Amino acid sequence: MKTSRVLLMAAAGLFLLAQPQMMHAASVLVDFSASYNDVTAPPFPFTDNTDPAAVTQATGPLNGSLTHYSTSSTATANFGSLLVNTAASGVSDENVNSHSKAGWVDSLTILGSGQGTLKLYFTLSGSLAAADGGGSSVATGTYAVNGDVNGNFFARVGTEHSNIGLIGFALTDFSVTTGDFTFGTPFSFNISLEGSAGYGGDTGATSDSASASNVQLTLVGIEVYDFPSNTLVSSPSISSASGVVYAVPEPSRAVLLLLGAGALLCRRRKS
């Protein structure tokens, strides 16, 4: 039961990240939340939640933090680079959860005619930790990368589970190929990184802890391909609403990233 509750809470957060976003001015954002519940401490039960509104600004970097009860979270958002930290701890039958999120919202325009696709190259580093205190207690540390490129969504998720170990993807470099876009027409280019830590307690448990530490996502390159020929476009002209120049990787860099690439869940927006 504890395992199901913690994993369902994480899944709910990831679902919210994957919802379609309206096209609007470029911005970076940070967001945090934390919750605490003790089912046996007076008053019965005691619940304390905090979920401040997301903070956005037109330019990066944007820094934020939240410390609440036995949780702490920080985040830094910049166009092309995101960093999150979050940690939670508890004792006995407490239930404690924390969350931090960083992201950017942008749009790209790529000169040319017809249709095209993108291949995005990311570096991803950091660490996940989860230690339970015995009994039926459960601790989890999770990261999630979510992207929306012209309504084509992709996600990469990994969880360190105190009883199971790693579920999903490790924190390693990866690449992803997106769905199609129209040359010369602006399209959404929104990326977010989330860290979450949770503890589901048990009356026989001692101190437990979980964290997603120094999880950093960096976009290191974009390759542009003509569709449907799948021909690489040499020296593409890419402009962004934010004014940020996103890098086109050198061939040697692209090969190195491909070697470390993992599979990604990528789905086309339903019309």
C-alpha cells in the first residue's frame, strides 16, 4: 500500500507536466511544493501542505527555493539548462513529500520550406537516493524530463526506490527525435525538469530519507532534418522567441551522445 501511494503521487505530478501548453511569450519558470502528514500525532490526523504559485520571468537564470518541515528544494532555470535539488526525510508513520521544478517555454522558427524534424541532444547528470527505516516504509527519489516540441511530447523518468532499486532510466546523456514541424513557422519548444522525494512511513520505522540531488539537464545541440527524406540540413538558420541561440552540435559530439542515448517515450499530440 505504501509503495503504491508514493508511486501514484509521483505519476500524478508527471501527468501534470505533460499537459499541452498555450503558445505565449518566452519565459523560464521554477515551481515547488511540499506536504507532511502524521496519521497518529495529535490532532488526528495532522496534515500540512504548501504549494506556492510558480514563478516565471522573461529571461534566465531564475533561482528559487522552498524549505518546509523536513523538506528542502531548490531550482535554477535558464534557456537551455535546468537544475533541481529536492530532499525529504521522516520518522515512524509520517508521510513526507517534496517537489522542485525548473523549465523554459520558448518557440523556434527554422528557415526553409516544407516539413522537418529535430534531433535534440541532452546531457543529464546528478544522483537519486532513497533509504527506508524498516517495516513497510518506502522512500523514493525521482527525476522527470518532459518536452513539448510543436505538440510532440516526450518524457524520460527515473526513480530510486528504497525496496526495489532503480526504476526507469538512469541519469545519463541522451538524445530524442521529435515529430514534424513546418519550416518558416514558429513552433513550441518547451522543456521541464522535475525532482521529487517522498517517504511513506510505518509505525515500526526509524528515520528515512530520499533525494534527487544536483539533477542537471543541458541542451547541447539540435540537428535539423528534412522530412520525409530524413536528410540532415547543413548549418540551419534557427531563431527563437527568447533570442537564445541554441547550439548545433559538431559531428563528433553528436556521435558521443548517440552512444549514450537511451530510449524515450515520445507521443504525437492527439488532434
